[in-house]
Amino acid sequence: MTISAALNSALSGLTAASRATGVASDNIANALTPGYARRSLEVAGNTIGGAGVRILGVVRNSDPVLLASRRGADAAQGYADGVSGFHTRMARLVGNVNDPRSVPNLIAEFESSLIAAASTPSVQTRLDAVATAASELATALNAASNGLREARNDADRSIGQQVDRLNTVLQNVETLNGRIQSVKLSGGDSAPLLDQRQKLIDEVNTMIPVNVVARDHGSVALFTDGGAILLDGPAAQLSFTPTLQTMPHMTLENGLLSGLELNGMPLRLSGPTSAIRGGSLAAAFEVRDDLAIEAQQDLDAVARDLIERFEAPGLDPTAAPTDAGLFTDNGARFSASAQTGLAGRLKLNASVDPGQGGQSWRLRDGLGAAVPGAVGNAQQINAFHQALTATRTPSDPRFGTGDMTANQVGAALLSRVAQNESLATERLTFASASRTEMQKLELEQGVDTDVELQMLMQIEQAYAANARMIETVGEMMDTLLRL
């Protein structure tokens, strides 16, 4: 080897060691940075001068299969979290078996107050207690219905926020695609831009699961699992119109709630062919358009059963056939054509509710009584008690077609809500565990700081060896010049 060749070899080695030190340092500094993929320096023998090394570039190491699996877990966790959050909220609205304000416990309290009033019908405080218990039962169903309406409002608002964010992120990915292409074509290092784009795609994927397809010069296209094109060249534009206040009768099917459009074309939002299935956006649509509606129907079925029990012919001789019973639809008799949202309109008959200007003695003497009757007559109170505890087949078969008491109808509601919450929590736990494991695997394939520190030590040794080579060449040159 000539002196010049030895010098060139050592200089190229110093350059490679210096660049490798920077790469390893970046790896250590960004070991916990989201979206960062480990870099490695790619070198090859110098074929031009015959000695030394040349730097081919910095390679960004990423496992596409592992990345896709982790993204699938992210989307599943986002979807499960949205659904579980709704069922937990519903469970708080209706209470549980240990909650004295739960619907079955309030029905039981109402029943107990009727028994106490029937034992001494002349005691005004006991009649007032019946009116209070009945009013609290109606109020509890009102509150649950209003809570469901708020849950739908929140879901609709969340959809609008996610759609706005998706449009922004997709535009940013389109911009990064262009920049990455330019950098690659110019021979520059596009790894930082790739990190940034991966982070943005991960954000999209949490809302709508996406498949990433490579395009020319480092750009990518994004497709949803349902086949919709979010990005392939230009970014797609998603459209959604939020609703300020959702009401029980408002649905996507009757056109009173907005759907989702992609470049002006409506997307299918439910079922196995949904264009956005999985992810937090699909969960928000499911809460608004399916889960909350089903929960409202459950509450309405309980309210209907209560109203119909006390509208039975002959139950109250003082009431006309067209008069409302003890429980009303906002003061009116029940109409099968207006069941939607009934739980939110359920009211105690104003004639017996002191809070509405009524008189609780009518619980003893009849809802249509003009004046108080015999204070010791408990016949009407007993009739109300029998109506509440009678086994009858509910007109709405949501809780089964068998005969049930009012308390059993309330217990069926509680059981369904508790079961839905339990299943949703179980799915969320599984999804969260799967996501944690996939993140762990991805981190194991990422930056290992121990390995990077060992690499720095090896680079230091290589740097010292090349420096010593230059020093030796210098000494040889000095010796030659002295000869």
C-alpha cells in the first residue's frame, strides 16, 4: 500500500466514524420518541481509489409487518375505548343494585310507600311519601334519558372534531409525501420526514384503520380497511355537519342527523361493509346511531310499562277512559305512535303531585276525585299497589315475552346495562393488552441503548485506529524528508 493510499484510507475511516457517531447519538437521544425508527450507517468499500470506505447513506430500519400489526392494535383499542366509555356512562345513569337511586330500587321504594300508605290511609305524610317516591322514579328515568341525549351530543361533537382533524392530518401527509420525494430524488436524508409522516399516519389510523401502500420515490397511499381512498396523490376531503342538539327521534335514517361524505360521496357507516369500520370514529358513529338509540328504547320500554299499568280500565273508577293514569306522557295518556323518547317525558300525574299543585289525597280517593273521601278507605291505594306488582306481559317485548312485575322490568333493564358494560370492559381490556404487547414488540425492534453504547465504543476504537494511521503516515513523511 502506498503512503497516499494509506492516508486516504485513514481519512475516509475518520469521516465514516464521525458520521456513525452522529447516527448512534441520534438513536440514543430519540429512543423513546414516538414514530422514531432506528438509523444505521450504510458503508461500502471505496472502489475508486482502491482503499478506504465510502458512505452510501443512512438507513431507516422499520419492520412493515410489525408496524401494521401495531396499528391494527391501536385502532382496535380506540374503538373499544369509545364503546366501553358509552356503556360505563349508561351504567352510571341507571345505577346498580347497590345504588338506592337505581330504577329497580326506586320502583321498590315506590312499592314500599304504597304498602305503608295502605296501612294508614288517613296519614297525610304517607300519602305525600307515595307521591314523592313516584315522582323520584319518573325523575330518574328523565335523568337517564337526558344523559343519553348528552351522550349522543358528545358523540356527534366528537365525530365533527375527528373529521376536522383527519382532513388536516391527511393534508399534512400529502405535503410530506411531496417533500420526501424531493429529498430522495436529490439524494438527501429523508429519515426525519419519514418519522414525522409515520406519526401522522398513526394518528389517522387510530381514528380510521388504514392500509399503507408504497408509491414511487418514498410516497405512500392510504386506504381504509373498508376500501375508501383517503390519500393517493391528493388527500381526500371528508365532510360532516355537526348537530347542536340531538333528540331521541333524530336518526341518520330519517335525515335529521348528518352522515359522513368522502369527496362529496356518502360513505357506508355500519355493518361489515362499513368504509370506516374499527377505530374511534366508527365507535363515535356507533354510539350516536346504534348504542344510544337502543339504550333509549330500553328506557322507553320501562316508562311505557309504568304508564300502561296505571291506565288499565277499571283501575280508578273516578277517571274517565280518556284520562291519563298515575304516570303520564308529559301529562297525557300514552300513545303507541309516540314511544320514542317517552322516558324523558315521563311525569307523575299533576293531580296527585304537590310539586305540580296537586293533592296527594287523590292517591287514596281517586285521580278524578273533586273532594276528599273517607280517610280510612285504602281500596284505591291497594289497587295501585296491585297494578304495580301484577305480572303482565309488557307491550314492548325488549325484555322478553313472559309475564313480569314492574320491578322485574326494572331489574331486566339493570341486568342488560350491567352485562353490556361488562362485555365492553372485557373487550377494552383485551384490546389494551394487545396494544401494549404490540408496542413492546415494536420497541424491542427499535433502539436498544445498550447496543448503541457498544457501537459508540467500537466507533471510538475505529476512530483512534484511523487517527493513529494518519499519525504514522505523518511520521513516515517526516523521516523521508530528513533523509
